[in-house]
Amino acid sequence: MTMTVIWTGMAVVAVVCGIGTGRGAEVSAAAVEGAAAAVELGLSMAGMLCLWSGVMEVMRQSGLAEKLSKLLGPVLRLLFPLERGDRAVMDSISANVSANLLGLGNAATPLGLEAARRMARKSPGIASDSLCMLVVCNTASLQLIPTTVAAVRAAAGCQTPFDILPAVWLASALSVGTGVVACKVLARLWRN
Amino acid sequence: MELFFTMLVPLILAGVALYAALRRVDVYSALCHGAGSGLETLVRVLPALVGLMTAVSMLRASGALELLSAALSPVLEAVGLPAELLPLMLVRPVSGSAALGVGSELIQTYGPNSDLGRTAAVMLGSTETTFYTIAVYFGAAGISRTRYAVPAALCADLVGFLAAAWAVRMLF
């Protein structure tokens, strides 16, 4: 339902503002362009999705995924207490978190989606506490080295593009921490 | 170190393949089998992407974000965030490429070593494209009742933005 409210809200606001600011034609064009851009994005994602899903399968069959899970296990068991017994889900989450930490967003998404699909099998249609936690962890940035931003700063003539790292880590940690706490608190308070 | 980061993806691909092959895993058929499930994921994600990107695209074209910026800037000044950063904060959760565009412009205009330029960079580096992520994940998992995921994620974003401004002021 939340997404229904957000989507309808965005569409209505766009129409009202478009009329108000006299940009009706632009809004019309944007609707068509947006839909086309989504398919383009999907196609450009397709290669990465397939590649990293394949790599994940290799990691699983070789036992590498399990090793990664063991390494991250203590933290992940705290965040996902309900998935503790499900090895396949824990392996996917570990791979997702590792890819996020390394800044491989393109790899992290397919790995996280696999975990999400497995989690959803247990409660079809409704986001479980674990799934909410997974999504919130992925909407907050876990990236250790923000290479894209550093590239932008370097392009603007900055000699030390990575001097923002401590500030990025501090802000990321506070943001992720807030998301985790919000999930844990809301999991208890949320009715339905 | 720099070579390590530029070569990270090929290094992982080769490393995983080598490790698995030494353990007598049929690397190539495992890879192809897994890749097939990636395609399945794409089919589930695409409808959500079309919906979300159409709405975001209309919203940006309508000028609604500029109006919201103007309305919200007094609130921002009160908590110590420069109003110039507002468009970035509004765009960040809905569009990664637009946020990078807005952020790059701020960094270029105010200079990469100004407080404003630094804060913009830290904001970009410490947050994600929240709504895109939510749409993709819940789309792939076939979830219609998202419960508290959206409020919790937005909470984390808000704290991330405020923390970015505070961290820059504290550390520089």
C-alpha cells in the first residue's frame, strides 16, 4: 500500500505542478521518456544481473559463500535473527553485504534480490521483518570507498579527493545505524 | 592500491573461478545455471522500474522539486543545513544519476574543498537511491505490503544527510 500512495502521490503532484508551472508538455514527454528509460536501465542491468547471479552460484557450489557467511555471521545473525537457520538466505545476504562494502553496487543488487526472493517465500506478499531489514540496509550506503564521488571531486580539480573518507564513514555509520534501530523498533510497534 | 580497485571485478571473477575449479566444481555450468536465475530476477524487476521511473521523470519535469525546495529552505537553515543542498537531498532518494548530476554541479560551482562542496560529496557517498532500491527489492520479491520499510529507510536517509553536514563541519 505504501508504494501505491507514493506512486499515486508522485503522479498527481506532477500533473498539478506541471499545470501550475506551465510545463504540461514537458510532463507529458517525461512520462514517455521515463518508461523508456526504465527499460533501457533494465537492459543495461541485465548483463550484470546474470553475471553476478552466476558468480553467486559458483561461490555457493564451491563453499566460498559459506565461508563468507561464517565471517560475517556474528553481525548478520544479530540483524536477521529469523533467518539464522536458513543457510541459503544467510549466504546470499553475506555476499550482498560484501559486495556493498566493496562498492560493487552492480553486484550487490542481484545478490540482495536473491536473498529477498528467498525470504519472500516464507511470507508471500507481505514484507517480513528480515526483508525490511535487508531493504533498509541496502537503501543506506555501506560502501567503504565512494569511488564515483571521488572521481567527481578529482574532476573538479581536487588534489585530495579521498580526504572526505572519514566524514563519509561517520555519516554512513550513523545512517545505517539509524536504519537498523528504526527497523528493530518498528518491528515491535508495527501492527498488521 | 589503485590498480586493485580498478581491477576489482576481474580479480573477483578470476579468483572465484580459480577457487571453485580447484575444488572440482563445474564452474562453467554453475555460472550459466546461476545466470539463468538472474534473468528471472530481471523479469520481476522491470515492471517496478517502469512504474517508478515514469513517476520520477514526470515529477522532475513538472518543477515540483524546485517548489518544494523553496518551501523547505527555512526549515533547513534552522537545523544548520545550507539551502543550496536541498535539491540534492530531494533528488537523492529517487534518482541516482540525477543526484550525481546535481551533486557534481554543486561541487563544481562551490569548489571541491569548500564546506558546501564537501558536504555534497559526503551526502552522495553516504546515502543510496532509496526508492529505486525499495522498488527493485519489493518488485523482485513480489511484495505489496511493505510495512515499515519506507519510513525506516527515509529515517536513515535523513540522519545520513544531517550527519554529512555535521561530519564535514566537525572534521574540516
